[in-house]
Amino acid sequence: QSALTQPASVSGSPGQSITISCTGTSSDVGNYNLVSWYQQHPGKAPTLMIYEVNKRPSGVSNRFSGSKSGNTASLTISGLQAEDEADYYCCAYAASDTYVFGGGTKLTVL
Amino acid sequence: QVQLQESGPTLVKPSQTLSLTCTVSGGSISSSGYCWSWIRQLPGKGLEWIGYICYSGSTYYNPSLKSRVTISVDTSRNQFSLKLSSVTAADTAVYYCARRDGYNSYYFDFWGQGTLVTVSS
């Protein structure tokens, strides 16, 4: 099991949209629609933002959306706000009740 | 609203066993469908799933840690625990407990605040 690949950092200005990619393999991301995304502010626990590729838990802004194509999942944040500045992690189910996370992406709002 | 809270020693000596407990409030740890997880974050690095124990008592572990990990549950106290044996400095991390949502759900919806465990002599 290897960690999913995410860009180390992305940035955008307030109001813009950004996309964070998450690349896995045909054994995890590509094999199941079971990718989730987590937001983590410094010193805080991760919080669930997207599950099952593109579903939002109640209370999560509709500015957050997810998608998947082949072995790559993506998180898009539209209408960037200062409060979106955080680390983002993807996670994929990888069969036999195991999971693999990405290395994380630091989002900077300029 | 479910809440989780980690507790346990924050300093462990190399070769010893790391032991942590997660106390669950706002819901029963025995509720059908849920699994109770441990996830860690190495310093300055990403997250790593350690494993979980489900309501049925079944356990599932990260293959890379499986030989050293035991997760158990104490339903009378609404707690579950992690034991990681033969630790080294590479096991220094923030350890989180989290809930995997119900049946046919494969994501973690509630997390504890995390506890930093340092492995050092």
C-alpha cells in the first residue's frame, strides 16, 4: 500500500477556484467510488468535507465538490475564502477493509 | 453529537508498547454498523490509517503495521484502545481516534482532537 499522491501545495486568490488532485492506483482510487476528503487547520483534527467521491456531509459548504476520473480523484473549492486556508487530505478505500491516505496539500489563500 | 477523546502516556521508550484509549461520548460504541479507528500523523507528514475494530468485534489493520498492532474495545466503558508494540522513534506521531460511519460507509466522520506520543529514551 503506497500513499496517494497529492500536490504539496496549491494557492489561489479569494473568489477564485482551485482543484487538488489525488492520484492512486487501480486497486484503490480507480477501483471504488470510496474517496473521501478531509480539511485540517493547524493544530486541529481533520474534518470530513467530501465522501464517496462527491457527497457532502450536512453543514459543509456547497463550494466544496469532488470528482473522479480513472485513478485520480479531485477536490474543487470554488469562491475561495480566507477560512479555506488549511491542509487537505484525500483517503481511499483499498479493499479488505484497508485505507490509504494522501500526503496532504497545503492550500494558501493569497 | 458523537465526541471522541484520546488519552494515554505521551512519552514511550523505544522497544516498549504504546497504549492509548479513546473514550466515546454521545453515542454507544456498540451501535450496529460503526467501526472505531486509529489514525496517526507523523510530524510534518500526512495521515496513516492504523486500523479499526467494528461493532461486531472484527478487527482490520494496516498491513504495514499489522504485526505490531492490537485494537480492542471495552463496551462497559464505551472505550476502545490501541496497543502498538516494539515502538521506535519512527512511531512518534499525533494519534487520532475516529469513527468510521455506519454500514457500507468508508469514511471517518467524527475525530478526536489527537494526542502527541513521543518515542524517546
